Amino acid sequence: VNVALKRGDAVSFTIPLYDPNNNNAPVDLSVYTRFLAQVKVDGQRDAAIMELDSDNSEITVSTNSLTFIISTAKSTVNRGKYVWDVQGMDASAKPTTLIEGDFEISQDTTRIIAP
């Protein structure tokens, strides 16, 4: 799943998950106890330029959908083309990659600042 957003914007978006190996049945997200999303420079395994964590209420779950909540502070990073993925961790601490794709942050034109 590819994502594009403007630098410095506070946004939220929801991605429903379906299992292509099971007749596109909704994915049961209740088996996961935590979700973590990281945005990185492609090919680099080092520190993420952005991280969203369900423990911080930046990822929420509803049935078979994940909602990602990105604050202005989180999206105020250098513009560019990155990659991202989302992992869920089950009760036995086993991680599963649920989503992956490109993540593009484009330059904003206007910067409004609170008084």
C-alpha cells in the first residue's frame, strides 16, 4: 500500500486488510497485541525517519482495519521517497508484516503557524 502526504500536515487514514490467500476474507487483527509502522530510506535498516506505534495510540484497530494517525510533528521530516511497512505482534511476540509499500512526503507550499 503506497502512501503520499504533505510535509508538516496532520493526517489520518484507514487501511482495511483482506487475506488474498483466503478468498479475500477480512484479516483477524484481534490476534495481535501491538502494531508498529516504520518509514525508512529504501535499503537502509537504520533508524526510521517516522515511527507510529499502537502503544502510543498512533495506530488504532477496528475489526479488520488499521487507522494511522500522523501528527504535524511526525510529518515534519525531509521531503522524499521512502519505504514503509507495518508489523503486528501476537501474544507470543511473533511479528508479522501486514502492510508494505512506498511512502512519499512532498514539500508543503504554505506553512501556517499557530499564534
